[in-house]
Amino acid sequence: MINKRIHAAFVAAVTTLLALIAPSSQAQYTTDWLANTAGTLAAHVGNAARSMWVAPEGVIYTASLWDENEGGVAIYQNGKAIGSIGINSEFQGGAITGNATSIFTPLQFGTSAGTGSIGRYNRVTGQRDLVISVSVWNAVARGDVITGLATSGSLLYASDIFSNRVRVFTTDGVWQRDISVSSPGALAVDGAGNLWVARKSAGTVVEFGPTGNVLNTIQMGAASRPSALYFDAWSGQLMVGDEGPDMNIKLYNIAGTPTQVGTFGVQGGYLDTTTGIKGQVGDKRFTRVVGIGRDAAGNLYVLDNPWGGGWDLGRNGATDLHAYDSAGNVQWKLQSLNFEGVAAPDPLTDGAYFYGGSHIYTGTAGGTFVANTIDPFSYPSDPRLNMNDTQRDEHFGQLVAVGGNRILVASGQNPGIFYFFHFNAANGYIAIPDASIPGPAFNTNLQVTGGFCIDSRGDVWAGLDRTNHIYHYPLTGFDANGKPSWGPAITISTPQSIRPLTRIIYLPESDTMILAQGIAGSWDWTAIQTRIEVYHGWSAGNTTRPDPVINIPSANPKSMTAAGNYLFLGYVHTVPNIDVFNLTTGSLDTTLINTSPGTVDVGNDVDSMYGLRSYLRSTGEYVITKDNYNGSSIVVYRWTP
């Protein structure tokens, strides 16, 4: 972690120096960011928080499996990040609790203790002072073993889901007893010392007495999925976050027989169509509630983890933390909505909205979280929910609009497979799964290792694995619901001078094809070598005479995008710069560095194949977006030549 911070500081210093000595022509752009409340590393909101504990004084602790540039337990107060605990890969993220002196949270797969253990951390020093072994399941890589934690006085409770028990220890790690319960999840302890256990898959919450005897069972609706519990001492109520279709928090009077007495949040959450557009998030339009807490002043805190991500729990969803006063009015929000992903400017709004693989954004200086585009209930087979997918996530968005119809393509960091989605009025912001390449819609099972492009007309261009051909699938149209379809492939032999091919961009407005060369004989088919060929009049028949040929002057090119008359190129393991090449002359016309050092972090580099997107607005301004995995954000450059 220290080395990472030193490196980040060095990059920032170099960036500042380059900005000072850059020619004046490079000042015709602005640097901005989206998808994180804060734009700097020091202040940024941590990545993909999946659990939360709130201390009485209003200090908030969240746990995550991974944060590239900070500890996995993030600490917030009064709407600001105030520090972190541990290193970036120390915690599993699925549960956290605390008391006056300590924080308790499960350790990660790959650590010496493994997924079946809890680390205890001193809240003042941030140092781990105890490891408590809870479960024999120490090597679970793609799921949580300890699914709930709670403290009460000198006792610590832990859900051991695969062993079907809640284990009770002292907060010093001395085992007391086990309580048998099938598939336990979130935990809460009420004022009488009774333990409440959520059984998410069963839609129930079970109450146990202090000695482990069963007292009551709350049977929620058949589709309910209790995902978070909190005993609210202010009201004497049990608060239950429901991850099922209701997407709200249910309030129960637990004096005697538990009775539901109310809710907090919009019924249906972000999928409700009576108070907003389907998919639209908002102050009480929750996605999946994973944390609830209240401080001594009566302020209520709710942690959402919006849907998205795959088997890598560090990319699972996002952080969406809301603070409310005692009357339920929102006070502030902290959001980290992107990690190792990028969003594409939306042509139908002339670049005002941005579509990522799972989320939609707009605005400036962090922007506004508009929508979560996944509906897990209507489309449970959405590949963006698949824990067994071949790639770690699908947070990289590509977007085109054809005749008012949007097509979203979502993929991972270095993908060999691309997923297609459409939108329609009935589903609002929800991206409806359609097809994939490889897949039956494109009549191939070959991975896309030689470049991918969906052009502005909706046509798909793909370099299929080891074929030395470019496959062009023309868009044939949309059905009545907005679903696109494509015709059979037209195959074109890859020019010998650019083999092996690794990137494809086609600009139909100017009939320009841009091809990038990979590294011959290399195992890394994701890498770009030093040669890019530009073909003007490609569809008119010029598939053999590139003009210009761009010889890349810098090391380790990784990601490229194009719009209008410019190619934008980013690098890996070197600099955060984006070089801008003229497609007519092949010249390097400018370099986008950072117009706002100290205000906007632009990351170290681009370590993803499709981590850059670009769009030419009607005003003549180019909008370029860039993945920033360091700050869990999306960098936005706005440039006018």
C-alpha cells in the first residue's frame, strides 16, 4: 500500500510538471470525473462496499473485498472519507460489526487465515490485534463464508453459512456456544439480548433467546430476501433490508409477536414505475440494501450495493451510501459506482449521459448516478449477474444509437466475449439482454481476440480467434420491442501488414477503418504493438492501402477509441496520458494530460482493452472517457481542437 501511494504521488508530480510545460494548444480541454463523489485518491469513496457498521458517534465503517488504492475497510463521517483500515486485499467484505474499541470483519481468501476467520481491528490504531477462527471453510474464493456479524456487550456473533450455525464468542475470541440454523445470514441483537438471524434464501428472520432457544420467526413474502438487519433502539423496531422485488426496508414491532408496522423506502425501489423511470435510482429508490445503521443523534444510514459484477466480489455492484436525518430526509450521499470499467457518451443526449456496463451517469464533478440498468427479477439470466462467467465483470460499456434505438455492449477488462442489450419504453433504463459474440446470434463459438467494434450504424466487426479474418455482421433492424438483429457475417481477409490483428474501429460516417497490430508470437493477444493502419474508403473497396500509418511513439499502447477525425490512444504501465492522432495526417496533434491536478486524479494508466470511449458532440467538442481503477471513477476529458 505504501508503494502504491508513493507511485501515485510520483505520477501526480510528473503530471503537474507536464501540465506546466505543455504547449498552449494542450490547454483546450478540461479534465473532469464521474462515478465517484470525490475526484482525488485521498477523498475518494471506496470500491464496492458490501457491508456496514455505524458507531454511535456517527463514524461509518464499510467492508469491501478490494479497493485498488486504499484499505478494504473504509471510514466515513459527515459525508467525507476520513481514512481506512487494512490493505486493499485483506477483507472478504460481506459482513462487518464493531463496538467501542474494535472492528470485526471476515478475512479474505488468500490471506493466511482465510475466509473462515474474522479479524479484530483496533479502531484507534487500525491495527489487527486478534484473529478468530469461525469456520473450516477457509478457501472459498467466490462467496462469503461468514455472512453476518453482530456484537452485544462482551459477545460476538458470527454466521457460518456452510456449517448451518451461528457461532457465539466473546469479543476476545473465546468460543461460548453454537446455535443451529440453516443458511444464516445477517444478524442483529435487540435490547433484551435476543439474536435475530436472517435466512435470505428462505425469506425468514428467526429470533433466538440469549441461550439459543427459538422464540419467534418472521415469515416474509415468498419473494422477499432479507439481506440486512438492524435493531433500532430509537424505535424499538427491527429494520430488515429486503433484497427481493420490494427493494425496501421493512419495520417490525418485536414486542411480543413480531408485526410489520411500516416500511422505509419506495416499494419496488429503483424498479418502481410510479415514482420514477424503471431502473432510476434515488434517495429512497433502493437497489439491494446491504447495510443499515443509526447513530446516537438519530441519523439513519443505508448502504446500497447496486446490481452488477461477476465472480470477483471486489467488482460486485458499487458503493451507494445514504444518510438521513431522524425524520427520514436525505442529508448526503457517498457513491463509488465504478471499478475497472468505463462509460460511453450517449449519442441520443449528445453526450450528456454516459452508459457503463451496469450504470448510467450524467453531470460533472462526480456527476449524478442516474440508473442501475440490471433487473435481476425480470432477467435472472443476465450475464452481468453470472457468478460463473468467463470474465470478472462486465463494467465496460460501449453504446450506439440507431434511429432512436440504443444498443449497449458490456464486457470485461480484457474480454474475448461481448454481451448485447437493448432498451425500450416499457423497461425504462433497464438494459434487456439479447445476445453475445461468441454465441448463436453470430453463429460462432470463437472468442474475439482480434478486435471488436460496434459502429455508429449498429454493425458489428470482430476479429475471431486465429482466423486472420475480420467478420462484419450488418445490423438488419429492430423488432417491435427494440431488440436488434444482425445478418450473416461478411468476411474480409486481414491485411498482411497488420497481422496479428488486435483492435478494430470502423467509422461509417467517413468510411474509415482503423486497425491495430498485436505482437506476433506473444501469449498476450490483448497487447497493441507499435503500428496502427488507417484505411479511408474501406467499404468502398480500399482494404489494402493504408494511409496514414501511425507508428506509435510511446511504450505499451493498450486502449484506443476514435470519433470524428481523431484517434485517442492510452497506455499501460507507463503514463496516464491520452495521445490524440489525426486520422488524415497520422500526426500526434495533442496529448491529454490533466488540466486539474490536485482536483481530479486521472489514474496511472489504462490497463484494459476497451478502457477508452469517445464521442463528437454537435458543438464540435470531443468527449473522451477513461477508466480510473485507482480512484474507482471515470475520467472525462472535454476537448475542442
